[in-house]
Amino acid sequence: MELEKINNKIEKITRQVSDQKDGAFTEEEIVPLISYKREITAIPSWPFDVSAITRLGFYLVIPPLTWMGIALMEKMLDLFI
């Protein structure tokens, strides 16, 4: 929605520039809109970052796997001793 508003404003400015005879456009108007558009497109639409979710998954999986590995090594050492 916000991106549509920005695109409409940019399109309006470029139309005004193309309608002018000298074809000059004002950087003061279009540069802030383009940088704002870049910032808006950089914002993820999903509230959770995928890398953060995978990192959390690893943090939840690694301790039980470590405990199981230690238990398995303890059983193997008991067999050999």
C-alpha cells in the first residue's frame, strides 16, 4: 500500500518532468522518494526473519542431540571397559 503511494508520487513527478519543455527535474523531490522506496522494499513483509527462526531451531535441537551423543558415548565406553 505504501509502496503504491510512493510509486504514484514518483510517476506523477516524472510525468510533470516529461511535460516540461526543458525536461529538467528537481532532485529535491525525486531523490527522497526513491530512497524511501528503497527502504520500504527492504522491510520484510513477514514479521519473523527466516535466519532467526532457523537459528532458534538449532538452539533447540543441539542440546538434546548433545545429551544423546554423550549418553551413546557413555554406553560405548561401558561396553569396552
